[in-house]
Amino acid sequence: MRKSAFILAIAPFLIFALGACGGESGTTGNTANNPGTQVTRNIGNTVKSRSKLICGVSGELPGFSFVGTDGKYSGIDVDICRAVAAALFDNPDAVEFRNLNAKERFTALQTGEIDVLSRNTSWTLSRDTSVGLDFAPVVFFDGQAIMVRKNSGIKSLADLKNKAICAQTGTTTEQNLADQMRKRGITYKPVVFEDVNITFATYAEGRCDGVTADRSALVSRRTTLPKPEDNVILDELLSSEPLAPAVAKGDTQWSDVVKWAVYSLIKADELGINSQNVAQFATSNDPEIKRFLGTEGNLGEGLGLTNDFAAKIVKHVGNYSEIYDRNLGTQTKLNLPRGQNQLWTKGGLLYSPPFR
């Protein structure tokens, strides 16, 4: 009798222990049907064991993530993925890119199809909570705008009264447009599509009077139109859109790896360290630089990385300025001024916590 009572007493603890062990290789519940459910797998170990990072991108947005005719990916979102791979493997090319549309991007992250999402995605409260995402630092501060044809006579939102506006559904764009037009008492005709290419093709065909998206996306897409110069972007912004990479909620260490990979790009920019001079800084006596490059201290160990992980990132990918300049800067077709995306020391919003 005493033996039976003992087994009954410890049964709940046995069930709990078995449940905890089972969670290491999967997820708790069905994340596809319950987006807010947290993952319990060790993503970092999974990535390291396969020797490559799987990164979700758009693949269709020049300057952010775009596949060239040679099959190679480029863009600021792509370089974020390459920075994480450099930190993990000392190899920025140890990345497999997955092209995802706006509708499928979150499910791909929640179900483990991808390790990190780097796809011009706005950081919002609901995505941080009910959708179950952990966001890394903002890599591009943006705002939603509207593009119209230059000869349309449309100069402001008020001029779009009763006009047709193309937008992509499944994004914050559609809701922002509705909110701002309702706020101003402007009636309009929404024309929405799931596919971003169809959205802009419909605008290019003249079937809607304007098209709305993040301002950077409009600048990017304008370069792909038959006559880019015939289209203008209105000055009025409909929203603030902080674009940031994200991982599935529930794996703190993996979230930290992605987070500090991004901070490394910003901090290197602040310290004046770039891909061309990083080797010269290796002999610096500045304690802050020594900690950053891993020549002193053991900051990388706390992330499960080598202590020189930041140096590897800068060597292979560059600092934030290098990434911005080659993808979005004045020497590119997009020619996007840095604006808010300057360092905090130059009046911008980019800021990294200290490496100590």
C-alpha cells in the first residue's frame, strides 16, 4: 500500500518531466493555428548543427532583398542575414534564403521553416505579443506613403477622394490607409491584393489612381516601373514603420544572437570600424574597442559565440553605413537619404547599448 501511494504521489512530477523533455525537439501546441504559442526548441543549436542559417526574405524588393539575374541576393535585409551567419560560422554565405510573401512570412517563422525573418517587417505591439515574435533592433526607420502619377493632379491625400488606391492585404499598410482616410473623412476605393507584384502591376496598368506602401518600398518599386520619372511619392506620411528582423518568441539565447548581431553593425559604425580597417583596430588599447572586437573579455560566450563574433561580422559584411550605402545610398538607383537612419551621434535614431 505504501508503494502504491508513493507512485501516485510522484505521478504528476513524472508527467511534467516527460513533457519537458519532449518539448526540446518541437513546439508547444500548433503554432500555425495558435500564432502566439512560444517555441521551446533550441534554434541556435539547430542552426549550428546544419551549418547554415535559413533566412526568410522578400526577394522582390530592390535595396532590401532582391534576387538578381545571376541568382544572387542583395539588399539590407539580406545583409542582416549574412551578418548573423558571419557571427555563427565566420562565413556570410552560410545562408539559405527563402522568399516569402506577406501572408506566409509569420507562419514560416512560427513553424520553424525559417530561423529568422528579415523581410521589411514593421515592429508592432500585436506582432510582438499575439503573433509571437521577438524583434531585433530596428534596421530601417520608415513611414507609409502613397505614389501617384505625376500628371494626375493629385498633390495630397484630400485629392484622393473617391479615387481607387491599390494596397497589399495582410500587411499594416491596408489598415493604416483605412485609419488615416477615416480620420480625415475621405472616402476612397480600396483595391487590395495578396501578391505585391500584382498590386504594383495593377497600378502600372492605370487601374488605380495611387498605390500605398512603406515609402522605401515605393522608392524601390518605382525603379521597376516602365517610366519611373512619371510617378511621384506624396509628402504626407500615413504612419511610422520601424522595420526590424524577427525570430519566434520563446528562445531567449537565439533572440539575443540576432539582436547583438544587429547591434554590432551599429556599434562598429559608431566606433569608426569598418570592413577595410577592422584589422588595424585589433591592436587598439581602447578598452571599449578591445571588448567589442573580442581581444579582451568574454562577451561572446554569453551568446554561445566566439568572443570575436563582432569582428567577424564587420570583416565580412561591414558596418551599418557600409550596408546602407551599397544598398540604399546616394550611389544606388534608390538614392535614399539616411535621414532618421543616421547614428544618434549624427541626429538619427540608430543607437546600440554598450558592449560590456
